[in-house]
Amino acid sequence: MKKIFKIFLLFIFLQSNSLIANDFNWRIFPNPASHVITILGGNGPLQIRNCIGQIVYEIYHFENSEISIDFLESGSYSIELLSDKVQLNKKLIIL
């Protein structure tokens, strides 16, 4: 009985990890960018933060978004996709 319970717990753990990975498989391109970025995958609040952590742009992202970044100065930024399950971060370089 204990062996079956352990196998069941392992199955639940693997299922939950694969769901998180599938729900949050997202990408940003082009990177580096200068005028527009495209974000594919994922759903949830999306924030762009500057190098000192200030939020410079915020939207609710659905699957595919095209964002004009002309207003951002050249430099390094962090893009955060948030949800109730995880918080994902990617680095963005603005030319």
C-alpha cells in the first residue's frame, strides 16, 4: 500500500510540474529590440521594469502581444509574467 501511495504522489508531482511548464512556455522577440517586441505564450499580468526595479509598462497579456517600446530608453529591462502559479522573468535589451 505504501508503494502505491508513493507512486501516486510522484505522479501528482510530475503532472503539476508539467502543467506549470506548459502553461508558461513563453518567448520574447526580437531581443535586443528597438521599436516593437512580440510576446508569445502565457497569460497574465505582464510588467516591464527598468534596471532599478521601477515598473515602466504594465498590461494584461493574452497569448500573443505586440508592444511598442519606442518610449523606452536604451538599456537593460526585466519582463515579468505573473500568475497565481509562478512568476517568470526574462531580460530585454533595448537598443
